[in-house]
Amino acid sequence: DTAYVRESSFLVSFGAFSISFEANMVFQTFLLLSTVLGLLHICRALMEIAWWVWASFLRPMKNLKEYGPWAIVTGPTDGIGKAIAFRLARHHGLNLVLVGRDPSKLRSVSSEILKMNKSIEVRSIEVDLAGDINKGMEKIREGIGGLDIGILINNAGTGYPYSRFLHEADEELVARIIRVNVEFTTMLTHLVLPAMVKKKKGAIVNIGSASGSFLPASPLATIYSATKA
């Protein structure tokens, strides 16, 4: 009886040890897989950061004149559009076609650009992007006739005068935002794209908004977020 009890105790102890060993192996396997996945995620994040640093600060400047000697910039009189126009003129020596609605601001920006680079040519086309699109496009078509457009910067945009829900926006505001941010951008791209396709080179840059990337469901700017995504 004593031997039987000892044997039973041994078997119970061995079984418990086996279960504990298996549980430990499962835990170690899980820990190993978690560690590997974590390291892969960290490596990916580091590679993305390294790529951003290289693309933003270390990559050699591209010769944009390879696309063509002229660039169109919409909304060039303030903010991002103005900064882009200045850079294209100062660092790349591109001739510019500035498309905006305020003639005095267009003249002022043109004058500033020519002061920093007197070797380029600047043309201004006064167009109300929220107005009649057909008339606006015809005016632009005439203004760029005969020019070798290599780059188009679709920067112009409009939004809410103040935040509001979709049902609170009047129809005129809704139509204006869609007309400027979507219709005009699409029509201008459609105008210059055939020549780029024909010569097999060119660049078109559409300036979006963080509200369309990080806050796509922003309830107080639904139309702007959707049209600037």
C-alpha cells in the first residue's frame, strides 16, 4: 500500500510538472512571437523615419525644368501657394503662371518674384475660381496658350467662414466649396494633362488638408474635409 501511494504521488507530481512545463513552453513561444513582431514594427517605424529624413533633407534637389519651363500655381497670393511660387522661382528658375482672383495681390506677388529672380517670366491670370468655371477655364486656356507647362500646383481652396454642421450650411456655400476645391481643380488638371501625356513628362501636385487625412469624419467641416482629402 505504501509503495502504491508513493507511485501515485510520483505520477501526480510528474503530471503536474508536465502541465507546468507545457504551459511554460506556450508562454515562452508567445513571448518570442510578440518580441519578434514588436521588433519588426520598430524596424518599420525606423525605416519610415529614415526615409522621411532622407526625402525631406538629404535627397538631391530634382531639376524641375526637365518637366518644362513653365509652372502654374493657383492661389499664389498667400500662405502655401505663395511659398511654393517663391521656391519654384528662386530655387528652380521656373517661369510662372499665377492664377488668382485679386489683381492687386497678383501684381504684388509677381513684383516680389521678379525682384528675387529677374531672369524668369511671370504671367498673372485673374480668375474667380468660385465663379463661372467655363469662363474661367477659357481665360486660363488663352493665358497659357503656346506655353510648355511642366508643373501644375493645384493649391487654391476655400472652406467654411466658421465651423458648422452640414445641415447648417447654405446651398451657396456648399456649391462654392465643391466648385473651387473639386470642379476647378479637376477641370484645370484636365486642361494641362494632355500635353504632359503627349511629351511623357510633367508633374501635378494637389495640395490637400490635414482635415481630410487625420480628421476625415470631422462633423463641423464635412464638405471641406471631403473635398481636400
